[in-house]
Amino acid sequence: MKGNPWVRPYVLTSGRTTTRHRLFMHTLVSVPDFDPAFADRLPPEARSLYERAGTTAESVAELSAHCGVSLGVTRVLIGDMAARGRMIINPDTYSSPYDERLLRRVIHGLKEFA
């Protein structure tokens, strides 16, 4: 699903740009117990993130890219669902986004695309 070009990002997040959760681009997110009724009540952008995370744990960046939702909006929507107990934000396995192990994974991933 691609984001609606007519809807401004601040409308999707009610003007919020931050969340109380620490979400890096590489932070893994998952849905512990997928609830179809909950998914049906979500706006399309949040629904696509929730449904995709319900199938497998993915990073914030992967969810954003696959669902066509901007990274900032993705972070806020994930934070909202995590606050409701609908998503789990997995503990970071890297101490920072500049961790050498993470950078190696990124380089390896880029080489796969080439």
C-alpha cells in the first residue's frame, strides 16, 4: 500500500512528530497477537503497518518502505500502537545506529541489491 499523496503527514499523526518510544530505523517491531477486528478500525496507513508486522518482525525502516508510509509517520503510528499494547518494540541489539555490526549488515544488504 502506498501512502495517499493528498493526505499530509501531520494529518495522519494529529500533528505529532515524536513518540515516547525510542525507535531507530533498525529497531525491530512485531505484533504479539494479531487482532483482525482491531486492524479493521485502523486508518489505512496504520492498518498496513499493523498487518505487515503481524506476519513477521521487521525493522521500522522496512515497514515504512514496504507500506509506503513516510518514516516519521511510521514511527509515530508504531509508537501509538505500542502504547496500546498492540505492537512490541523489540530491544535494540545494537548500542547505537553507528554500531560496527549494524553498519556491516547495512553494507551486506546494499551489496545484495547491487
